[in-house]
Amino acid sequence: MGTSPTAAGCAEPALAGMEPTRPVPSFKELCAQYFEFVWKCARAFGSKSDEIDDVVQDVFLVVQRRHADLKEERLARSWIYSITRRVVSSQRRRRRERDSRAEPDVDSLKSPEQSPLAAAEHNHEVRVLSALLDGLDERKREVFVLSEILEMTGREIAETIGVPMNTVYSRLRAAREEFDAAARRERKSIERRRAP
């Protein structure tokens, strides 16, 4: 599958001023290059630690099955991202059907050195973060997670999800405002509960 390394030397020369087209990476190369990216995306979009291995495997099964659909190397990241997004979305939908009151997975985020009190506080923070993210609509959550959690640039996000950079920035600005407002409400709620 994919273009053999020797075929790269036979490619037609690029036209003046145009970027040369690179051969599509093999399935094995895509796995090596994008494994961590897929794992982080799956985690950031709500896959639990005991589900991530299955999600990543499902993503790369789709990548392997549809490898011939990838026509240009520069499109690989956004193509794999869109597959990951669909797989995670399906997985989350199945989980909701199994258990409508699923809690965020916090066990995998605990440090082994944490005291029980520190672990409880950390678990609460993870639950709050998950609830705040769930409060954002899908499009805003997507750019927020890619920017704030996966630390991608605006240009990378635009290329990955296939929207103009202005759209990325407007969604990100709106997501940050909503997230900040929800975080302020949560802080006030905590303060009221702690007040005598």
C-alpha cells in the first residue's frame, strides 16, 4: 500500500513556484507519525483511559482500510483527524447509550504520590473541566480542545478541520468567553457552598 520509496525519485519535477507533491506515506509510516496525535485527540475529546486503546485501534483500522483515499501527504493530518473525530463521537454515543450518567475518567490522571485529599481535589477539578467542556457546542469545543489542550496553532487547526482561519479564531474567542463565564459561575458556586 502507498507509494514505494523508489517511486519518489521518479516524480515529475515541480512547476516553478509550486510546492512539490510528496508521496503519500505508507500505512506503517502514518501509524508511526500520527499515533500520539490520535491518542491525544481521543483523550481530549472524552475517551476514557480503558477505551483509548480500542479507539486508537479503530482509527487505524479505518486508516488502513481507506489508505487509498489519501491522495496527498499534506492532507494526512486533517484526514486522520476527521477519522478520529468520527470514531470518538461514535464511541461516546455508544457509552451514553450504555450509561447515561457516565462520570469522567479520573483514575488514569491521578499521580501515585498524591494523598487521598489531593487526589479527591484533582478528581473534582477533572470533573469540573469535563463539565465545562461539555457545556460548549461541538464546534467550539473542537477548536478549544485543539488550541488549549493539544496546543495547536490557529493555522494548524484551520488545516486540520478544514475551515478558514477567521472561523477558527471566532469560534475560539467565543469558546474561551463561554468557558471563562462557566468557570466564574462554578467558582462562585463553590464559594457559596463554603460560606458559613
